[in-house]
Amino acid sequence: MLSRPSLVFSGSANPDLTTAICGYLNAKPGRVTIERFPDGEKLIKLESEVRGRDCFVVQPTCAPVDENLVELLIFLDCLCRASADRVTAVVPYYGYARQDRKDAGRVPITAKLIANVITAAGADRVLSVDMHANQLQGFFDIPIDHLSAEPVIVEYLRQKKIKDLTVVAPDVGNIKLASRYATALHGELAIIHKRRISGKEVLCEEFIGNVKDRNIVMVDDMISTAGTICGAAHMAKKLGARNIYAGATHGVFSHPAVEKLRDAPIDEVFVTDTIPVHEQSRQIKNLKILSVAELLGEAIRRIHMNESVSSMFAPQ
């Protein structure tokens, strides 16, 4: 599907996703050697000729965040110095996205800092999926294509044919997202008002809407410590909910998410493969992994062919 002047490379963070993307594109991944010096510094050497080519490097900045971020920056610099015609940073999961404003004194806006360093490293454009906030697009001074995993998740949930469905917004910031899912899945809408006590602890205070004898779907942009999702699930169950399905685009699963999800009254957890799911995370009961490889592959094809990416999400 791609003409000769294009190459898709994989960083170390999620090679399986890159392989799946290249499978969709019917193309082989670009050849690269990633090594370490004895002191731990990374060396990236391109084995494929990139001069004059349209190059894409797939590297989510998931844990270990700083290591994967630095590898992405080195990769971008390497491609630029090898005379690639255009370099696109494909960052399925954009780390540091939650630090997008000064919510206290003497703290950084790290999401903007990361946007600056990706640009300085040589990226001509960025491709990402479900950043924590839409306004992060404005942090970049280069073109950015911000994809949504919503079509992938909606299609999966439609196939389940869930009856008596209520889509729950796990916090007020997700009302618009939950409303779109409720419309697409022909379900009702409910909202939880929560109060964040700390970075790891969330208190669900009030439920707006009916969940009694209803099947519940909750979708967020990420599941990190799982405090929000699990708190909402416990509250919904107390109010008489039946089956509960909880998911997100990014399965971050920071400690103690796995333990919380195992103990929560959740019948199924679903996430996409923007972040690789490690062995410990697979201990979550009924964990389902959805792939965004076709979504990213089609976006890469359109970017390379100078076609519209936004039309991928136009109403049918």
C-alpha cells in the first residue's frame, strides 16, 4: 500500500504494534539496530536507506517513560541526520500529557516541554491517539494528527450487543465522550461526580442517572491506577447495576491498578494496544486487547499520500 519512498520504523517500546501496522500497509518495517553502550547510553543505527524518504517512527512514551522518550528523540535525530525527507513521530501514547497546566505554584507544564523537545529533535509532524486533553494539540508548532480509538471501541461494543445499556461517565470531564458512546450504542447516559484526594486516590461522591438493573459501560482515555474506574464500578454495583464493562484507549496499569481491577466488580476490562500489555497486567480477569494497528496504518497511509486524515472520522 505504500510506495517506495516510505519507511515505518519501530522503537523498543511497542514493536508488536509496529509489526501489525506494517501488516496492514503490506510493508516491511524499516531495519534498525538499537544497542546500548556499556554505560547504558543508547545507540540507534539505521540499516535501511532513508535519504529522501517519508519516514515514520512508532514509539509510545509509556513506562519506562523517560527511557522511551529519550529513545524517540535519538531516533528522530538519527533520521534527520540521515537525510530523511519527512519525519513523523508516531506516538500512540503521549506520556506526561496530564501535566498540561500549572495547577499549583512552582510546577512545570511538562506536556508542553515534551512537545518542544520532540520538535527540536527533528519531527516534522506528530501522530498520536487519544491524548489526555484535546488542547495538547496546541502545544505543538508542527502539524499533529490526533486520532481517536472511539471507532475501534464502539465497533467492539456493538458486536457484544449489550442490552439495557447505560454508558457511565466516570467523571464530569468525560461527559462528552460518554454521550457520544451512548448515542452510538443506543444506550442511556449516567454521570459520576468524583473528588480526587491524591494522585492515587479518588472518592466517588454522587451518581447522576439510573443504573439499577442496567448493564454498564465505562470508557476513559486511560486506566492508570484504576481508582476512578474501580470506584465507579463499586458505586454502580451498590446501586443495582448488572454487568459492568470498563475500558480505555491506554492501559497504563500503574501500581496498584492490577490488584484494584482484580477485586472490583467489573466483568470485563478492555484496552487497546497503544501500550504493550505486560505479563502482570494479564492477571486482570477477562482482559480484552483491541488493536489500533489498522487505525494508525490508515492514518500513516493518508499522511504519506497527502490525503485527509480527519475524514476518517467523518459521520457516515
